[in-house]
Amino acid sequence: ARASLENLQIPVRVLGAEPSKDPVVFVGNHLSYVDIPVLMAVASVSFVAKEELASWPVIGAACRFRNGV
């Protein structure tokens, strides 16, 4: 994710307190397609995707790859 953001010349700056060490749930409103790689670049996260993404070119393969399928 970090390399992708660098290649796209998208700077990432984290502001605020460090995240809790306790488990948390992030709910994104997807202002853009960049929010997913940004979260991946700055936090140890796992994503839950809707089933229809599996049929999308490139995105579907990436989702299956990340889940070990």
C-alpha cells in the first residue's frame, strides 16, 4: 500500500493520538478509492468486502490474494 501511494505521489500524514492497542473497528464512508490503501499503509488492518467485488477485474484478484484464496 505504501509503495502504491508513493507511485501515485499521494503523501500520507497521520495526525492525532496513537491508535488504541485494543481491538477497534473502522467504518469507512469511502470518500475515494484511496482510503483503503491509506489505512493499509498506516495501520495493521483487515478488510471485509462485499461478495460482488470478487467479480471485479484486478480488485477481485487482489481481494482473493489477501485472503489466501
